Amino acid sequence: MIRKHVGYVKVSGIIALLFAGLFAAGFTSADSNSTKDTSANSREIKIQKEVYSQLLSFQNYVKDTLLIEVGKARPDEQSVRQAFLKSRLLFKKFEWASEYFTADLSRRLNGPPVEEIENADLLDPSLARAIDPIGLQVIEEMIYPEYDQESKEKLLTEVRHLISNTDYLISYFHDQQFADWRILDASKLEVFRIITLGITGFDNSIALNSIPEAAESLKSLRDVLSLYANKKGNRALLSDLDAAITYLDRHPDFNSFDRAVFITQFGNKVSAGIAKLEQDLPGPKIKYNRMLRQEAKTLFDANAFNADAFAPGPEFQRTAAKASLGEKLFFDAALSGNGSRSCATCHNPNLAFTDGIAKQTEVNDPIKLLTRNAPTLLNAALQSNYFYDMRALTLEDQVRDVISSKQEMDGSMAAIIKYVAADKSYPSLFAKAFSGNIEKGISADQVTNALAVYIRSLVKLNSRFDEYMSGNENALSAEELKGFNLFMGKAKCATCHFAPLFNGVTPPKYITSESEVLGVPVSPADATLDADVGYYGVIGIDAYKHAFKIPTIRNIKKTAPYMHNGAYQTLDEVMEFYNKGGAAGLGIKLPNQTLPEENLQLSDKEKKDIIAFMESLESK
């Protein structure tokens, strides 16, 4: 049986596609700088040629070794696996460049082993279509944990796809012009990729050769960065890279690897060193509008993430006046149709902006329950899609949907505008928040934007965990650190809840949100699959039946009950659900489950350690 990957159901909305376009387009017209010296030009050409050579080496090895081993009349399982692992190491040499410059092409070599969606335009779901998985991760599932001899022809086909798809990257990098600032940006993102994905087993979830692969990526980066560090006379970065590589080489075991030590003592130093090179680099640079700020030195900088990144446009971004107005609206029950419910009814600040119950009742029916649990609004801005079924692309869309919902608030924008215009305090607040834009009166867009801005103001990445990652070694207990290492390793939690946001927005570019098919039951006492089809109801593709957005686990101590339907009251119940393998562990047959079906074999102590770590993520 082919093992399902630990969650990579990708969603790309309009905004996500726009952001992705920034990276794919290349900005080649701005990459050339007529004033830069010839040594810089020579350096860029040398790096481009090295990437091109690495691509050829990868393709030739796959063709001359992996394909031949798989194609033998009697393939030797060990030889096939060795050739596969070597192929992955060769891929890791150029991953920093392929993922940055040609993400879509790179996905053909190392994309997720589940169906993805093309043209996921939520304004017209009929355009969406499923794309079959291809690449190294698909091949991995065919040779691990057991080698499937009967699938030889399919395996041969996958390896041939690997060879032919490399041609696209070879063609792209043959004469692609590099620019220093983009090389350094890509290098720093690769360090972030290693920290968030590489050492977690995200793309190597069965073979678990992730630590040696991370070392290979850093070795390749060292060759690149030596051309910059030497020129600047800055040897500290190269020393930090050598130390990081040595640590990885000396601790190759996946389960025992100390990720907390690696990140704080090595990874953060390397990314900060690259950021320093970026800062000192002369010449023009293009500014990306992405959630992870381009100038971030580490993933744990106090202001590393931009809460306005997914706002519909510059005019919708945060101001103090908008946030103040939005806060007043948030607590005003007059926004609901019958005047009984405000936004704060379901999103109580004292409960991390949740309501503490499995499901709220409908606004006009105190008996009938809503479909889903109310999620936290803390750090909600640091996502690219909203609602558990991800149907809203912006917070403004989400606000408008909730207010107009007959079940949730049963509000009317026309009635709300009439109310705030007649109120004694609101007109002046709107005038201050939207100065110069209210000549024609208060608008629905202003109401929704003010509320959305208030939600964007609720970004709080200031937990004890964040203190630890920023250098305070005493911020976490030994139990919490063990839990973090389990979370990032053996328990595989971090392959869906990506550090440091611990939600489902994929690092290191933080553009697309992911969903998971877990198979959540009705309740602990009723092991029947919950009937809610989730994202399938929006997109209509079978692979996404019962798929739900991956929420943040920050502030999880205050956000019970858990799951989209509030099925579990305690974190102990949640951990046991995952430990048993989701739906499969409950005896629920769910063919498209993306969570691994096998038992994680976590001890009671390990589960308690993981819970202790998660509770350390509480915002101050």
C-alpha cells in the first residue's frame, strides 16, 4: 500500500498566484546593473554555470544509475534505495536556485505526492483541475517502507518523468542571468527552508534522510557564499556555515537530532550572516511584497512577518485609526441583524479570540448549531485563505461573509451603514480612519476594512518559545524543548504546522495555504467520519473531500475545543488521534487521507512533552 504524505494539499488563490508571479517572473529587466564591476558579473556567471552543471549531474545520475537499477530484470532493493538517496542529495545541491527562480518547474522534481490543484481561482472554481503527483517524493513511496516489485513499470515511468522534467530546468538555467541580490535572497530562503522543512522530514518523510540532505544543501550554499564572504573579507559567515555542516554531519539520525540547538546555535547565525551580505550589497534591489519580510535576519526576528502582506491593496493596510475604529465595531452587537451578537461573541479576547465551545448556535435560533468551531483570530492575518474551507481570499472577504451569513450574524451592510452614520461617535472615527475618502458617505468597504485591520493588529509572536529562539536559553524548560524536538521530528507535527507561525502557510516564501485530510470523527464517543466535506464543497475535486485548512497551534492552550468541528475537548485527545494515525487509527476508511496511517509510536511521556511545548506558544 502506498503511504500517504504528511499533508501537502496546496491551495493557490488569486492573491497567492500574484505573489507567486513575483518569483516566477524573474524581473530580469532589473537584474542587470550597468554600474556593477566586472568581478560581480563574473561571480554571477560562475554561480549560474555551477547550477547548470549540478542539474546536468543530477539528470545524468538518474539516467545512468537510478533508471538502470530500477530497470534490471531483478532489481536489488538496497541498490535502488541507495541510488534514490544519492539522487535526492544531488537535487539538494541546486534546490536553493530551482525553488527560488523556477518553483513550478522544481515541483516537477520534488513536489508533494498528492494531487494538487491548478487554476485554483475561488472566484471561478470550475476552472480548477487536479494534477497528478510526480517526482522524487512519489518515487520514495514506491520503494519505502517496502519495495513494490509489482509496480516496476510505474516506477520506471516516474524515473523517466524525473529525467525529462529536468530538461525544463536545464533549459531555463542554461543562459539565465543571475543577480547578486537575488542569489543572496535565494540563499537565505534556503536556510529558512532547511529550518522549517528540511530537518522536519517534510519532503523525505519515509526514508528520513533529511539531516544529511540539509548538510548537502548547506555545503552547496557555502560554495556560493564563499564568493561573497571572501570579497567582503567576512569569514565569520563561512565559519558559521562550516560549524552548521559539521553539526549536521555528526548528528545524522532523524529522531535524535536536536533541532532547537541547530536552529539557535547554527541556523540563525547563518541566515543573519547572509542578511548582512544582502544589506552591504551595492546597487538596486527589487522589493518583494511577501509575508516574510525581505530584510529579516532570522525567522524569529520581532518584526519578521508582515501582517499586511495579504491585504487586497495598499489602501487597505493598517493604520492606528482604522484599528481603533475596527475594535469598536468588533464589540458592537448592533452589527448583527437582531442586535444580539457581536464579532466578540464568538471571538472572546479572554479565550484567545475563540468562544470556548464546540459550536456556537445560530444567531436567530438558540437551539440550532453552526457548522464549525470558531477559530482563533490571533495571528489570523498571517494566512492566505480564511475559513476552515478556505473560501475567502482576504480578511475583508471573511468579514463580509460572516456579517451577511443568515446563521452567524444575519447582518445587512445597508443597515450597518445607516446605523453608524446616525451614531454620535462613529462618523468622526470613520473620518479619521478614511480621511479624504468619505465625501460620498461611509461605505461597506470601509466597514469591512476597519474590522479586517483590527484583526490584522492581533499579530502576537511574542511567546516564551519566541524568546528562546531569539537567544533566551532559559525561556523554555527541558520538557518543552524535548517537546519541540519531537514536534519537529518524530511526531511529524511540523510537516503541516510549519515553524515559526505553526500554521499551514508554506515556508519559506509563505504564499500558499495548505489543507489536510485527517478524517476527524463526530466525537470521541462516535468514531463516525464527520460529514463536513470541507474544501471539497468549494473546489469540487474528489482528492479534497474532508480537507480543511491547517490552523495555527499558537495559543492552543486557550482555544479548546479542537478540530474544525470541536470534536476534542483536550490536547490529550488530539495527540492520541494523531498518534493512532487519524481516521485509519479509528477504523474509518478514508482513501484520500493525507495524514500517515501508521501509529507514530509516541510514548505517554513524549505526548506530554509535545503538549508542554505547544502550550509554550501562548502569546503575551
